Amino acid sequence: MRVYCILSILLVFILLFSCSTISARYKSGTTIAREKGQTGKKNIAVLTQKQESGKKTIATFTSPLFPAVTIYGEIEEQEYGFVYYMTKVRLIANWPNGWTEGNYEASGKLLFTKVDERFTCHIEDPFKLWDITSGEIRYYNIYYRKEDGLVKVKNRVDRLCEISRFLKERGLSPVYGHIKQKTMYGPGFTGEIIPFLFPERKNFSKLEKEGLLPDEYYKTKGNFPVQTVWGADLSWRTDYTSVVFPEHLVPLRNSGTLWRDYEEAPLLFFSLYNITWFFDTAIHDESFIKISEEE
């Protein structure tokens, strides 16, 4: 099965890029501060331009802030620089026992205005995900493909977007620079969200004693009996769920669905959490430099 996964990814890569060559690459001026154990900094965004069969210029847009997401689009050259039209998105996130993969229609328009040797990015139309076009999930030796896979991937993405919105409303950081490590944006993603969403997985009693659980839990402590329920083969405190989570997320946490979304696609969760902030804040007026070109 591992060989099948590798061959599938290679086939997609070949189909996408076999008829194109890299003609230019643009890297953002802003970088994410050095992380422990790494030798350098990562540019906050990279636009890779490819010439496809001499007919049109396509480009991929990537960022370490959303590593499970690749944005595809087309470039239109202008006197002042170029325009980048975003048209689709590919999502792919692996875990030791499977993967989540999906393709979405997308829209958005970025203007890259040349100033001296740099290109300044302006958002003409905001980035937006539209309809899902395909999806597939592997869970151990179970494969969800075609319509079943499409529905499951869409539901997972919808849930992760909704839980991301909820966490931001509750005051968590609007962006994280790394899924685990501390960066210029603060602590790692998992270290912040797991104690909030899944304190049972980080020693509930210890977090409770250290005052690290949400305020409303302490305010209502004793008003609800301590009860647990099993979901995804794990135990969840329903008293915690009922006072911390909004009504529509209660069954998702108590059933273990949210935990499975996180466990099976942590990089996708991280990516969807960050991508809104990226286009709302980080990329506007960002400076890019052309760093390579092939004839």
C-alpha cells in the first residue's frame, strides 16, 4: 500500500508538470525566524512560475504557513509587472497510517507591481475556496474514493475551518509559524490547541491544577457532574465539552470526530488555520524578488 501511495503522488506530479518548465521563481522578502534544529530561514511565500507548452504561464503559490496547501493559477504579464489569477487548490496531508487528499476550485487575484528589482504584491480579489472537485482518504487499509471520498474530505475541511474560526474567536493566536516549534509568531500550533481542544490527551488533572484550562470551566466547576463518554476509542469529559464548546461542536468532540480530524491531518488543520490570516494580513504589500530563471 505504501508503494501505491508513492506511485499515486508521482503520477499526479508527472501529469501536472511533465509539459511545463520552471521559467521564474519569486520569493517573499519576509521570512519566518530560524527554528530549532534548522540551518536557515523560510520565506513566508514562494511563487513558482512555469511555462506550459508555450501556450500559457501557470504558477504555484506555496507557504510554510500552509504546507498542506498548494494554490494553482495563471499569470498574465502586464507593463507594470504581472497578475496572478488563482484557480484551484490541492490539499494533501499524510499521517503514519494514511492520508487526506482533495482538490478544490478557488478564486483570487494578486497584482505584482515591479518597483526597481522587486515586485510588490497587492490583493485585488481575496482568496476563496469554492467547490470540491475530488477527494480521497486512506485510513489504514480502508480507502474512501470517488463520491464517498469527496464527501468525507469536504466534511473534514469544513470541520477544520469551523474549529479554526472557533479557536480564534476564543482568543488563540491568529497565526502559528510552525506546527510544533516556537517561531517569531509565538509558540507551536499543537502546544496551544491540544490543551484547549483535547485536554484529556495532555493530562487533564495536571492542566486543571495549573490553571491552564479555559476560564468558564473553573467558573462552572461543580455545577456539572464529572462524566465521560467514549469516542474514537478514547475517553472524553462531557462536562468540559458542555461548558467550553458551542452546541454545534459538542457532538463532534464527544464522538472523537474532532480528534480524528486532528490526528489524521494535523498539517491540514495547521494550514487551514493559517491561510485566512495569510491572505488578510501577511501577503498584502509584501515584497517579492525574482531569484531564478531558466530559458
